[in-house]
Amino acid sequence: MKLTQIIARDLTDAWFQAIGAVVKDGYEYVIERGSYAGTRRRELDFVTIKIEHPGTRPLVPDIPPHLGLTPPVSQDYAEDYLRYLMTSEKQENEQYTYGEFLEPQIAEVIRMYKEEGYETNQACMAVCDPKSIFLEDPPCLRQIDSRVRYGKLHFVVYFRSWDLWGGFPANLAGIQMMKEYIADEIGAGDGEIIACSKGLHLYEYAWPLANIRLGKN
């Protein structure tokens, strides 16, 4: 297993660097189970991405106009995704939402920090339950851990599988807005995001788009 480490300035920089890493070093295989089964995927074995200033705007990818690429997500979409992260409301076609797991835990994390202090390792929010393994598409996001250190709230996030082209930008924009909300509630500054995954990937359809973004076409 190859370990990849990325240190990024902001969310846009993290996305760009991650695309470069997957194109350069991604393991290529045919998907046997999961989204786009039967097509190819390029995936990093394990990646850690440290984002030093995730609150820098814009939170969604800022793509140079001359490349002619439509950004994979908009700010409006990211804000809709924030509701999916933070509330338990579920649509008829959804097996689960992240919010159904996270909503009660967010309230407890805020209470914990406000009433019991910052110096704790227990403010960790889990996504999924023992039944999730039996779903056709189990949750990709599995954990949002948190730490208040040096006066700022930091998040450590784990994805079991992570779509780099369309998922990564919306996921991190929403998670960043969630972090800003919690930081404001507990009176802390806004800190870093450290994200890790054993499944950060580009689906085959996105390979030519990734090359354009990297200036290879």
C-alpha cells in the first residue's frame, strides 16, 4: 500500500493536488461492486490531505475560465449539501442521510465543548451503524473527529470511498461550513481540516476532465 500525503492551502488547492496525485499514482481497476460497476476507476491506496486554510472563499473549485470546464459543484449546491449533513430529513429515494447520524452528535459535541471544556479527545462523530454494511451503497463518509487546539477547532475526516471529481468538492465545502458553525457556537476559531481515505478515486468518465483541469489537453 502506497501512502500519499498532500499539504494544501485551501479547498481548491486540495482538489487540484489530489487530481494530480490520482492521475499520476492511482491504481487502475475494474469495479466489481459499487457505483459504476463494470467500468474502470483510478484510486489512491491511502491518502492524507492537510488543508491549512479551508475557510478561504470560494469553498467550491475555482477553475480558470480558459480551460472551458464547468465546476463540478456550485456554492448553492454546497449549501444544500450542508442541510444533508446537519439535518435528519430524508427524501423518499434515500436509504440514509449523513444528517440522520450527525444531527444529534453535533448538538452533543457543542454541549461537550461548551460545558466541559476544550481539552478532550471524545468529540468524535460516527457515520453509519452495524446495519450499514448490508446496504447496496453504504455511507462513504464514516467519521468526523474534532479537536480544539491553539484556540481553533480542527476536523479530522475519514471517507471509506471518495469520488474526487464530484463528491470531494461538495463534501469538504459542506463539512467546512459545519465546522464554522460549531466553532462559532463554542467560541473557537476556525482551524484546519485533515482528511484521509483508502478510496479517493476518479471514475473513468472523469479521466479526460481531470487531464483538462491539469492542463494536459
